[in-house]
Amino acid sequence: MPHADTATPAAIALVGGTGDLGLRIARVLVARGARVRALVRSSSNSAALAGSGAEIVPIDFNDAHALREALRGAACLVSALNGLEDSIFDLQGRVLDFAVAAGVPRFIPSDYSLDFTRTRPGRNRNLDLRRRFLARIDAAPIRATSILNGAFAELLAGQAPIVLRGPKIVLHWGSADQLLDFTMKDDVAAYTAAAAMDPNTPRFLRIAGDVVSPRDLAATMRGLTGQRYRLVRPGGVAVLSAMIGIARRIAPEPGAVFPAWQGMQYLRDMMEGRGKLEPLDNERYSGLGWTKARDILAAGGMDLATRA
């Protein structure tokens, strides 16, 4: 079993560090002893990132020379960029190209999702972007490692239309026994930091803080509240697909990263089982903890999605 934290501290380059997940990754890397070089736009608010202990490198991402020099000497480039094509494909692609030019040996792209390599093209906009970028990475002379973690478990606190506390129901499309992968952002960040400092990572690492079915969630809520939570199946995946089509027509929001219909597309991939993560690589690094669905549901109304 690799122990990345025993390796000689290395310089890790980070893009997307001012975002939620990126900031968490920076904090864990610094805590592990890495020298974190965070590349940020000059206009970005990087106060929290600077507070993490990372070295802030303000940069114009269109300046080829500056970008190449900022990446030179890094053992790994970690991307936590968030957005649509301009971020996930264009900006991330530019950073990838100059990482290669600077001789950076390893790259962790901003995937952090269910297993999009097993889903059907054309049915999830955000995963299609990752699929396109996958081809670009694999054509580049750099060793890449995608970290796949299912859905962020914070969504169970209320954002995902699965556990509905008001009517005391758990919704599902398809089988109530379909296993779903959830991982807390802090746990994803800790694992990503370990992988960034591990020189021998494979092409894919799959993790899940917890693997539960809708039936499991209903039983958990009953245990937590002492009240019965009913399993409700509004329809199969075909019904969910029809709902997605209606949502896209009513509120297309083409420039939004996570419009309602995008979340529904993600839920469909989970409920179909196409994005199921297996086998899991949770045990690759020692000393990591995993937050269970029960812990998140027990937290009730806590704003887990923005917890530092």
C-alpha cells in the first residue's frame, strides 16, 4: 500500500485553488508538507487560499512564458477548475499544454465525478466535457490520474432530490436497491492530496465515502428520526429523462454550470447504475477517514455544502 505522505515533500502546482474543492485540496497538501504553488488570476480573491499556506502566483493564463515558468519544477499539477467548456476544456487544456512544455510529469484533471467512462455520451453535458478532455489528456505526453468519487455527499443534506424530510420520503427512479456512491468534499480533497504526492498513481482512482441504496437511506432516516420514511418511485429512468427534457425547455440556463436539469442528468446516471464506481481504491492510502451517509443525514440542516 503506497504511503505518499512519507515521500520527500514536492512542489505541487494547483489551479482552481480559489474554489471550494480547490481550497480544501490546498489546505490538505500544505498540512502534508507539500510546497503548494497556486496559480490564480490577478483579479481573483485569493485571501483564503493564501491563508492555507499555499504560495500564491498571480498569472495571466494567456501569457505562455509566464505560465510555463510558473509550472516549471512541479512534481504534479492538480486541477480543481469548475465550469463549462471555457474552463474544463479550454483553460484546463491550456494549462495542460504548458505543464507538458515545462516538464511536469503528472497531472490530476478536474474530474471528481461518477465514472463518466461508463456512461452514455450525449446524456450529461458536464460529463461529456470530461469525456472530451479525457481524450485530450491521453494524447498528451504526461501521466494523468483521474479521481472519481461519485456524487458529493453534501448533496444528501437537502440539495439532491432524494431524501425529502418534509413529506418523509426517499425518491428513486428505477430500483430502490441501486447502489449509489457518495463522498464528502473534505474526503475527496484528502485523497486527492495523497494522490498528488504519490509518484506511482494509475490512470484512474475510484473512491466512495459510502455506498448506499435508496432503501438504505430510508432505513437510515427511520433509525435517526424514529419515523417511517416511505420509498417513492415517481417512475423509471425514462420518466426522469422526460422530466429532464421538460426542465431544459422551461429553464434552459445554458450558461449555468449546475442548472436544475444538469443535476437531474447526474441523478439519472446514478440511478441507472452506469456511473457506478468499481472497484474502489479507498484503501490505497493509510490514515484517511470516510464520512458515512448516516453522519451527513444526522447533521440535518447543517450547511455541509459550505463547511470549511
